[in-house]
Amino acid sequence: MSKPSKLSERRVEPVKPAAAGASRRADRSAERRAAIVQAAMDEFIARGFAATRLDDVAKRAGVAKGTIYLHFKDKESMFEELIRTAIVPFVGRLAAPPPAGGSVRDMVEALARMFLQEIAGTRRADLVRLIIAEGPRFPSIADFYYREVVSSGLAAMRALIQLAITRGEIREPKLAQHPQLMIAPMMVAVIWKSLFERHAPLDAEAMLQTHLDLIFGARRPT
């Protein structure tokens, strides 16, 4: 008779009830946190930062008000978490180098289109507009947005511009001093769509292409 393999001799340890219970509690806590963040987004967009109340967020999320304080110390920290989850991940993509064989223009164009689709064309744009509208009254949220979004985005864009200058894709070296110019169409799209779209619909894609032609030069017909 052949001997049983070592694999068959291994004992399968049962899941300990305490560990399973802790895992379920962690899952429920994560679900409640996600529900609170989603409810906060709905309230902030509907009411603005100043008028949003934790009571209303709790009601919309289907939790007790005290549950919110298990996850966030106040309304401001809840808003900061919303920015981290809704907008900061997009900014992180700017730091990636262009793919091998790809031009800086191609990468900037792809990122801008992604912004138009995932930010300007969604409810996330309302958060950007909220910062613009209420940031002067609440400097702390404007400061947070600058640290987490604006400064990181500008640094990444400046690096891309410098790379394009080194490669000869951009001829004007002064552009590296003003990376805001590269992302200007994206901000115009966010603001225009909320204020003037009903009067004069904006073709953000066409505006983007014109802007990139001005910076990189018109594409040669293929």
C-alpha cells in the first residue's frame, strides 16, 4: 500500500469563529462607511458645503448620526474623504510616464479625454464647482483640495511638459512655468457646462483638440 502524500496529511484548520466574526464586522463597517460617503456626496451636491448637515447625511445613508462619528470627526473630514475617493485617483494617473513609443501629446490627449468623461461629464464635476463656489468662504477645504489635487496635478503636468520640450514636441520652454495653461480647457469645460451650457453648448472635445494644436502644433494629416 502506498503511503499517503504529505499533501493529504496536511490538516485543514477550521476558520475560527472569532476571526470570522471580526471579518464580518469589518465588512459591515466598510459598507457603512461607503454608504456615508455616497450620502455625503448627494448632500454636498444638493445643498453645498455650508448647508449640508450631518443629520441629513445620516438619514440618507440609513445610519444613526453617531455612526458617522465612528468614521469621521466632522463634516470637513467627510468632505476630504469624498475628494480622496472621487477625484484624487484621477490625478494619480498624471504621474505615469508616456507609454513606450507614445508621444506626450497622445498621453495628454488621453488624460484630457478621460477627465472630460470621468469628471466633467459626471457628478464629480459638481464637487469641483463646489470648491470654486465655496472655497473662499471655507479656506480649509480649498487648501486641502490644493494639496491633494491641484499641486500634485500641476507637478505631474509640469514634468510632462518638460519631457515634451526635451523631445522637441513643444517649442516654447516657458510653458513649463505655467502648467495651468495645459489643463485650462478641462477647467473651462467644468465651469461652462454648469453655467452656460443651456445657452451655448460646448464641444469640449473640439476645444481640446484646438488647444493641443496651439501647444504642440497641428497634427499632420495621415
